[in-house]
Amino acid sequence: LDLAPVAGRRPDLASGIFDGDTCLGFVLAREGRHATQIGPLVARDAGLASSLLHHVLDKSEGPVFIDVPDRHVELHAALAARAFTAQRPFTRMLCGKTQAFDDARCVFALTGPEFA
């Protein structure tokens, strides 16, 4: 996945956390038809993911959509505390491949199926 086109759609909302030259986490966003779409959000741990999430939400105006896998309960709780509600399930499926494309432990919000 080439993230440059996604990063260029809302560069004002893009953010990263670095330790020197090492990226510990990042978040991107893009405009959608009905709302700002946040994702991907990738981080080494839930604490960094939460910091990035709050940073981008604090800078966002209007409605926001974000696809967070069910396994990230800490992020779901943070979103619920900010009045987010679940709208639909999201199932990522593979065809012709046995290994996932990403490390599920580090991907806290998905980009969207149109970017797969």
C-alpha cells in the first residue's frame, strides 16, 4: 500500500511519533463523502495509538468515521468516551494467501477496503 496519496488528502491531520529516525506510530486521514475518515493508525502499542487518536480527533472538525478492529478494546473504550458508536462490523478476508498483509497487533485503525 502506497500511503503517499492517502497522506496527501488531509496532510493537516497526519501525525507521527518518532524515536530518532524510528517511527513508533502514525495516523493518516482523508476526506470522505459524509465525514473525515481516520486510518490507517499504526503504532507499537495501545498507549501510542491512543495518543495519536486523540491528537487527530482534537484537530478534526465535523463528523468522523474510523474502522477499529474488535481486538483493540482500549481504543474502542477511548472512542466510546468521545461519544463514538459502532455502526457496522468490518471483516477483512484473504483470498489466495495464508498470511495477513499486516501485523494485526500494530494496526489500530484500518485504511478502508478501497485502499487494499
